[in-house]
Amino acid sequence: MQTSTTMGRMELAQLYFPYIQPRSAWQKLKPLLSDDPDLAHLVKLRRRTFLPNEVSMIYQHLGRP
């Protein structure tokens, strides 16, 4: 289930919230990540992309979009 490429945080957020603007989608995804103890650290990252293993972890915890 591991993805093979990095994914931008707004790109990933748009998969979960496809009918709103990218920035708004990210603002809605952040609390979902923050509320999960295993994913909370991903919100604090100082980069705009998630690594393949991080995307897989998000999918495992939140389900595939």
C-alpha cells in the first residue's frame, strides 16, 4: 500500500476535500492529522511535502480518499 512518490500537502488535502480550494482543504486536513497522536507530528513539519511512507501512514489512519 506504499506510494512511490512524495505528495504535496495541499495536493493530498485536495484528495480528501476535492470541492474546495487547496489552501482551505489543507486547513481542514490539519485538524484531522493533529487529532491523531500518530499523525500529529506531520502537521509540524517544516516542509510542504509528505514522503511516501508518511502518505501511506495517513492513508492507514484516515482511510484512502
